[in-house]
Amino acid sequence: MKFIAEIEVMPKKEILDPQGKAVKLGLANLGINEVVDVRIGRHITLTIEAVNESEAKAQTAKACEKLLANLIMESFQFKISAA
């Protein structure tokens, strides 16, 4: 069975986000001063072949922990749905 994993990887709140700061400054330069904070992350979509949703979740978590996220500086969350 195929599953779709929608993964969000974001810098941890205690880690500075230089990309977010640059975007916030750029918005201010455009006159958009109402934005209080910007955090930049990544959205990753995986199509996974698995026996069931539980196995798809385990495979997704392993991919995130081993490759897709730097757990020292980033956190991740994901949703699994049937393809």
C-alpha cells in the first residue's frame, strides 16, 4: 500500500534563524512592518510503500531522524495519509 508523508522541518525555537531574519528585514524594506517574526523551514513529501500506516510512520520517523532533520538544530513533525 502507498502512503504520503508530509514532513515539516523547522529550526528549533532556541536556535537563531538567519534566513527568517533576512526575510523579516526584506519585508520591512517593502513597508510591510506588521510581521513580528519569520521562521524558515522545509516541507518534504515522501511517497512510501508500506504494509500499513504504522510501518509508514516508522519509516518516516527513521528518515527524519537519520537524514532529513539535523536533530541538534531542527525539529520535525509529519502527517501520513493513504496515497
